[in-house]
Amino acid sequence: MDLRQPSSTVYGMRLKEAIVLLIFAICSKAANSNPYRRPITDTQESAGATAAYCLSWRLAVEANNLRAWRTVPIQCLRYIEGYMTLGQYERDLNFIVENIINDYIEEIILENDGSDAWILDVDDTCISNLLYYKGKRFGCDPFDPMAFKTWALKAECSAVPAVLILFNKLMEKGIKIFLITGRDEITLGQATLDNLYNQGFIGYERLILRSKAYRGKSAIIYKSEIRKQLVEEGYKIWGNVGDQWSDIQGDCVGERTFKLPNPMYFVP
Amino acid sequence: MDLRQPSSTVYGMRLKEAIVLLIFAICSKAANSNPYRRPITDTQESAGATAAYCLSWRLAVEANNLRAWRTVPIQCLRYIEGYMTLGQYERDLNFIVENIINDYIEEIILENDGSDAWILDVDDTCISNLLYYKGKRFGCDPFDPMAFKTWALKAECSAVPAVLILFNKLMEKGIKIFLITGRDEITLGQATLDNLYNQGFIGYERLILRSKAYRGKSAIIYKSEIRKQLVEEGYKIWGNVGDQWSDIQGDCVGERTFKLPNPMYFVP
């Protein structure tokens, strides 16, 4: 390994190496075939225990066992940083879109009468707040509504690549896309429209933001009521994708729901 | 490291070492502080990619994105074996019971009128089929109903430790426990009763097995109807724990549901 190479490459190499060793430890039956064997120090043992704990914590979040949590446990800061920025988060998103949602879309028989619909959430579904959450220690700091508003007004969220691909596939298929977000309509409406447009989300049917009537209501109640209205308008909701369980629970959730990973925050 | 020690210990040491290296790769910013640095071979690179894929696959299963899957992908055999047998599965179960369900139980205000109820699934919730699935390549082989029946008739499933602790806590609290299982009542009733008893599940309110009327029905429909009957009898279902999404979906699911991990099979 050339130490003059950029540190991100070194980083990546070391991650690969570590993953490989994990596989070795799990897979290999031959006790004396591991060239990396050496004693474990107390510090290393404790780092291993922390990673195992944080993996359990993340699974509990994604399986909807852990609810209404306010912040990422501080001991999981580096773990969540690693998960979000070193490739596994992106791999998880790609897996869901490429191996699950695409297969589902191939199999469904559309009505083709203008009623075929699909729902996408906005924050950390279509567009990413990862850059913002980097400054909030990946969710270890509590939610800061004013700072988030300032961030969202910049309209600088980048597209979530897997979801942009999904978006374009749905558009090609002739499925009408409804974007439903808990963002406030009056203060963040224009910035959200601009941000979606500058990131390539173009041609969707409707962007629905939280109007005055839904202020203070939980996402489950607000989004359920919006979906119910769409169904009453005659739409058939084939799919519903969000990074929060509250995006895909409640009424009229759609024929199939898909939960994208997000270990950084919980929206009730 | 003493190579004469039992291989399970060697195994554990090597797993710890690998986990530690993973943490190192994720956490450490200093490119030149890793004493394990060495070139990655093609085989190692491919093993790392497989582990990353299998982690995405397992997350998709546990978050209920992947449904109606028949077998574990063959490339994930070693990964799932490692997950199930080297500690993370047990840690995940302990986390859910100790850090989530216990907290929930502490917070609820019971009716204390004999109506407080809790539902537990049986297979891979109260008692474990891990030994059986070891012979079925941890789910890489398709479900084999006759072989499973032969296994279940032995009444040799061992208790899932975390769930036995939960069971005893619920008993102490005076909550009535209902065990609901998709196992066939006529052929497996006695063996299941015996197995639960010999593993320490003693004092529950009722064991409900699949009667003739529910043969061929999906678990969601069968279990929903049973729960509905319990609610009509006047029970308040505070919690509902199962290893399958079909245990905790449908009607009358309970005040809170908890999904235990199980990457070995899918019950519709």
C-alpha cells in the first residue's frame, strides 16, 4: 500500500481488509489459516463490543422495534458515521431498489387508465440530508428545527442516487408519482420545489407539503389523510417508499411499502 | 494464542479480532496507525463484497422489504451461519428484550383485572429450531415439512434464553401469556406442550395451535382471527412478540409488536 495515496482510498482499502477479516473469522473453519492472529487488547475488545451493540441498535431501529428514540447513542457515533459514509448505507439502498422494488414493478399489472400511482417521501428518500446531519454528529445531537429549516432553505440536498433511478423508472412506466413530505408548505414549499428540480426530480404529478391544517399532527396521521384523499380521487397506490416507519404506516399505505434505512433520526 | 484450546474459543477470538479491525477501519482517521495493513487479494475482495451483500439482504428481511422469499441466497450460507451461531443473533435478541421490551413493560399501566394479556409465538420465539436448521444449511435448503414434523415431534427444541427471561418477567407481573403457533394441533399438540414444559415455559394461560379450521390459511389470517377472539373474550393485548412479520401483522396485533430476528426462513 502506497501511503502517498489519498486518505479516502487508504480508508477504503482498510475497510475492505477489515470486512474480509470479519468474513474470515465467520467462515473459515481452519483455526491456523488466519495470518492476522494476535492477542486482543482490552481497548480492542471494548471496540468490538461497541460495534456489536450498535449493530443490534441499528437492527432494532430498522425493524421498528425501537420507537420514539430521540438521539443516536453517543457510543454509536463512529459506527453510524461509518455506516452512512463508507458504503453500506448506499449498498442497502441499492439492494432495496435493484433487488426488491424493481422486481415488484416488473410483476405488477398496471391499470393504465391514469390511476396508477406511487408515493415517495422527500427527506432522506428522494433527497439527502446527510451533509446536514454530518454537522449534527449523525444524529447524536437532538433535532434542531431552526437549523434544519436554515439548511432546507438552501435547497442544496443532493439526490439519493438509488431513488432518483427508481423515480425515472416509475416515470418511464407511466406511473404517477406523488411526493408527500412533512415539510411546512408556507416556509419550505419553494425551496423544496427548487431542490427537487435541481436534483433531477422532474415530471412528478404533485408535491404535497404540510399545510396549516396538519401542523402539529404526527406524520402517520397527516400522511394517512393525504393518501386517503388520493384514493378517494381514484388513484391506486402501488408502492410507497419512505425512510421512516411513519411514512408507511396508517391508512391507505399502498399495495406494498418499502422502508429505506435511516439510523440518524426518528419521525413519529 | 494457544492452538490447543477448543476451536470455538479460537473462533471467538478471531471474530473479536475481525470486529475490532472493522471498527478500526471505520473509526480511525489516522491512515498509518493500522498494524494489519497488507494488500487485498481478489478472493478477499470478493469475500468482503459477499458479506456486504448479505448484510443488505438480512436488513431487507428484518425491515420487511423482502417478502415471500423461499431460501437464503446460497452465497450467504457462511454469513448466516456466522450470524446465527457466533453471538450477534443472541446479542440482537438480548437487546430487544433487555433494552426495549423491558422498558415498555415498566412503563405500561396494567388493568389488573385479569384482562392483561401478552402474545408470544412459539417456533424461534419461545423455543429454537436452530439445531434443526443447521442441518438445512441455515435456510439455504427449501422448507421440508416432513423433516420439520419429525424434528418437532422429538420435543427437543431448546428455549430461546432471552424469551424465557421475558416469559418469567411477564408471569411475575401477572400478565396472562397466550402462546399462538402455526403448528398443527392434532399431530404436534402433545409434543409442543411437552417441549415448552421441558424448557421451562410453565404457567402460561393457553397454548393455541392450528386447528383443522385454519389448515391452509396464511399465518396472518389464522393468527389475526385467534387474536380477535381473545379481544372479544375481553383480553387487552399489551404486547405481541414473534420472529415473523406474519406474527405481528393483521388485526388486533396488540398495543405494541416486537419483531425478533430470523434470517433462516419466511412464513407467509
